Amino acid sequence: MSDDARPTPANDRQPPEDAVHEGPIKTPKQLVLAVLFAFVVPITVIILLATFVSTATRPAAGSDGLQAEAIGQRLQPVGAVTVKDVSDVSSMKTGEQVYAGQCVACHGAGVAGAPKFGDTAAWAPRIGQGYDTLLLHALKGKGAMGPQGGGDYSDLEVGRAVVFMANKGGARFDEPKAPAAGGGGSGDETAAATASANEAATAAAAAMANKPAVSVVANAAAGSAATTAGTAPPALYGQVCGACHGAGVAGAPKLGDKAAWSARVPQGVDALTASAIKGKGAMPPRGGSAASDADIKAVVAYMVNAVK
């Protein structure tokens, strides 16, 4: 048998010429399906992933975050303006409300020499001075306590707070009466009111003349720190925080005292603000006030800047 007559091995056989470039897609229908799946599958996967992520971060069913009240709190204005009509007696705060909003910062724990709320032994000598003297001290300030304890209330509201605290300490003072509408009192009532005002002015002058040195020192320190910082103190500092930080009482770091603030400043304003909001040591939460987080942070930043 010649070499030409030998059969060709299977591995040496060449495929037909039209089968060399043949692929998996052989018909137009298969091409359309391939293109369709090339777009549909990735898009479907993306949609499923997006749905999974949004569902994972969405509040669970029944969460308070989607309640109307919670939504309203998130949308409420940052601040509000309250206009007080001093002629409207019904709008005046009660003694308990004034105490909770202002006086509790010191009287709640008995700091800075303030008689503790409900402590009959601490209140006994003060009650003996009488209501008028206690009211005068509350209005004009005494010791480390500034005028009205740093608050902004009418004389009637301060009087109610004095009666509320004194009576919890063992007194039996009557609730102060609101002024009559229209002011149309008799001549005797007018004369009595004038005499009472003159007596109060005289007593106030005597009280200011005998004002303890600690209050003077506190005011001087606050003024010096404000000058150093170059900015005016926030209103909240004068209303609440200055009662303790102005003179450095009850362990509070004194305004402008670099040594007292040296261990606190490195913590940062945010950390110090969190401590003020939660309360620390003798200081109650928010200093005993109802101030917002932003107001408290402004005061903290002001005190920190005063020692830089």
C-alpha cells in the first residue's frame, strides 16, 4: 500500500471551512436574547442591591421616628421668641415653675452657700428675716447669687418662687398678690405702695453697700474674662452659668482661670458640652436650666475661649 493510500488520522483532519468561525449565537433570536439579558440582569442586580441598602437603613416598622410627633420635633424652628405681657397675670409663671427653671441650679443641691430646697435647718434663720427681706435678696442678689438668680422674671414671679421655696423649708408665707388691673387703687393704697417702694429702695442701697466681697470678685472676674476674650458673654451665662463659674464655687472652674481649665480645654468643646448637658459633680443637667444644646455649646465655647 502506498503512502497516498493511507487513511488520514482523525487529529489531522481539517474542519469544514464554514465551521471555523461559528459561535454560540446562530440565529437573530439568540442575538436579541443575549443583548436583552446583558442589560436586564445587571440592572436587576443593581435595583435589588439598592432596595436592600435602603431597607437596612429604614426605621423598623412601628418605630417612633416616623410618627407625626417625632417628625414635628425634627421640623420645629431652632429658636422661638416669647413675648411676656406683664399686665396678664395668667401668663405669669408659678413659684414652682420659676424654681424648676432657674433656682434649682443652686438650691437643688445647696451649692455656693444657697439653702438647700426642703432643708428646714438651713431655711430657719432666713425665714426669720421675713418675706420682704428674702424677696429683696432674691431681686437684688446676695453672695454668689446674682439678681434674680440670673433669671429674667417679673417681681411677682420671683416673689412666688421665694414663697414656694420658703414654705417647703418650714415657712407659712402667703402667696404674693397680683396688682389690681387698671391700677385704680385708693389714695391710701397709693401712699402705702409709695412708702413700701421707698423702703425697698433704702434697703436695696444698704444691701448693695454691704454686698459680700465674693460677689464683687465674681463680677470682676467675669468682666476681665470677657475683655480678654473680646466677646460679650452669651445670655445663658449671665442667667445661669455665671452663678457658679463666675466665682468658681462648688468645684466649678472659674471663668478666665487658666489653671482650673487646663485639664478641661484639651477635651474639646463638644466633650465639655456633653458633660454640661448630662451634668457633672455638683452641676445638675444643663446647669439646672431648660436651655438648648446650641445655647449650652455657645456658653462652653465662650468660657473655653476666655482662657486661650
